[in-house]
Amino acid sequence: MNYIKALSIDIHFYEMIQLSDTPIFIHSVFARTINIMVNSELFTISSNQLDNAPATMRIDLISFENFNLNPNDTIILTDSKMKVSDSLFIDLNSATLWKSELPRYPINNNQLNNNVHFAKEFTIEKGKADWLRGTNDKQTLFYDEMGRMLRERTSNLMDSFLFEDTIINLKKSMKLVGLGQGLTPSGDDFLVGVMLAFSTVDSNLFNKKDWALQVVQESKERTNSISYSALKYAEMGETRESIGLLIQALFKDSKEILERELLNVMNIGSSSGTEIIWGIINGLLVILKIGGLK
């Protein structure tokens, strides 16, 4: 048995572990994360190589490889300890509490406008989603068509926010859910970014609250549990710490910091970070087009 200290626990994860009599099972295992299922909700135990995130506990471990952890293994909570299968014993008392909080949309749009356009060009040039550039590294007709659909449907949705109602915006959004490759499909990641951008604004632009909530409700049966969880928390205005720092950098006056945070988020997944950035950029561009908070 390996004894490990917890480093930080998100508020949602903390609330979950108070229900110590609730059955907990491993959902999926990756090199740097274990996803667990509690009452049909997904939570994550992550290595110290990753940043804080909603519904996540970080522990003082580099990797979960070589621990013989498998889906459906049981997790037991006892006296502020978590026993993961027969491999890990996690001390919860050592953890600090963490909660995702997004920065608020700035009063002055000028710096934001410059930063968003810089970030847009930077992401197209250096991002890991080749569909943004209209290229196809895999050189197959399938990926050509998928890339075309992503470019067309993301663009159509963002144009729609300026002119259409929630019902039409919802229909266009659902054409993105589940579209694309990866553990979290590209279309889902883009929608996560858009929701986060809209969440920085206190006013209910584009009836965004109803739109985001309906997207989450409709997507539950159309995408996987991991992607659905990201959408659910984005609708609540919550996201990974690194993404929050990126949005903060977009609102500040430092190209050096902005570039650093863009590169940090681009390292999330194979292309997920890039696609979330693209959603954030496009969401902020729509807000700017209507004059910010006017």
C-alpha cells in the first residue's frame, strides 16, 4: 500500500467526500488522472503535474502508472483517508481547499480588444488544432470533412449570437456537441470556452444563462462523461486554474504573460487546450462586437 498526501481539494470534491457512505468506483484511469464516479457524477484525482480544476483533488504523486488501477475498482473513505483499490492510501487532511473563480470582464475594452486579436493570431499559428488553419496533418478525407464542419459550425454559432434567439443558438450548438476527435471532442471544448467567456460578464448577454444551461442538459446523452463534466462546470463559470489565469491575462496589459498563459493552456490534452482557447477568443470577440457591456 502506498501512502500519499493530498495537496489540494476543489470545493465540489470536498462536498462529495463528506458523504462517506456513498459508493465510489473508478470510472477511468490515465497516466496523470483517475476519474471516479459518485452518484452518476464524475470527479477526478490528479497527479501533482496538473493544475487545480473543478471536482478535482490533486495528490503528491507524479503518475498513476504501475499501480494496477482499473475501472470499477472500489474506493473507500474512512476518517479523512481515501483508500483507492488496494494500491493507494490518500491522506485528505494535508490538502488545501480550492475553488474556481473567473476574473470579471474589464470596464475598459481597449486592452482586451488588442489582446484578443493577438491571441487569435497566436492560436492559429501555434495552436495544436490543425482545423483552425484549414490543414490536415492526418491527410485523410474524414479529417478534412471534420475540420470543415468545425470551422463552419463554430463560425455560424458565433454569428448567430448577434442576431438569433436562444432556440436557434441551442440548435446550432448541438451540432457541435460530440463533433471532433479526442477524449473531449473538439466541438465540446469550443463550447466550454464560449461559456467561460460569457461567464465573465455579469449581465445576461444573448440570454447566455438559459443557452448554456440548455446546452448542458441536451449534451448529457450526446457526449461522454468527461466532456459533459467540463461543460457542466463551464456553465457554472468554473474551469481549470490555468484557463482562469489565461482569461485573467487577456484582461491585463502584458503580452509576455499572455503568451505564456496561452502556451500553458495549449498543452492541455492533444488539442483540447487550443480549442478551449478558440472558444474563449470567439466568445470575447462577440461581446466586443456589441460594444462590451454597453
